[in-house]
Amino acid sequence: MNPSCPFCQLPPERILAADGPCVAFRDGFPVSAGHTLVIPRRHVASFRDLTPDEWAAALRLARKLAADLQAADPAITGFNFGANDGETAGQSVFHCHLHLIPRRAGDHPAPRGGIRAVIPGRADYPPPSASETSDLPPPR
């Protein structure tokens, strides 16, 4: 526990779900309706410091919450899921937290490239040519 960390001081009524060493709650500054954070109970700054048990619990929570969000709102057709790890990556609360951001058709005029848009001008990239994809396994 870090007494100056807002996530370590999270009021119990904000917790939506828990799985062993991890909890989930709605983001206080949501990017979209349903934007949820998954955190370890243990205070660590980076996802690189998570134990295998914390990773497994975080992923179980994210999968469950994504299913719950889609069941409650069929307009949700995708998710962005990830972390800002370190100040240069935009992390502002230094307690590891994974963002689960629901996406809906039309919520962005050009969503292609997704998280690549964190660096301006990098989201738009040309579709791969046939020669670039010939060595890739077929999609599942």
C-alpha cells in the first residue's frame, strides 16, 4: 500500500469486480462509456512487475468485464486494452493499471491503427501488400 496512491486508497464502493489479487473499477476520466481499469491490489508501478497470478487474474477480469459490457450494450463491437507504462508512455498514476476501453462503430472517424495513434501520424498505415502477408499464418 502506498498512502499517496489514489488506487491504493480506492473506496470499496467503486470496485465493480475482483479476482484474487486484482480488482476492477470504472475510470474516473473515461474515454468512452464503460471505460474500466483493472489493477493489482499490490502497489506496483509497471505491468512488468506483475506476478503470473496477477496477470492471470487481470486477464480473467478483463475478459469477464468485456463480456458483461457487451451483454449490457450490444453497440459495443470492439475494445482497446492496454497500459500506459512509464511517464514517457503517458502514465499519470504510478500504480499499474490496464485500460479496458469499449469501442462502438462510428465513435472515431478513422479507427484503423488503434493504439498506434498515441504517436501523431502513426495510426494511418497502408494495408499490407500480398507479398508482406504471404508468410503469415491464416487468420483464425
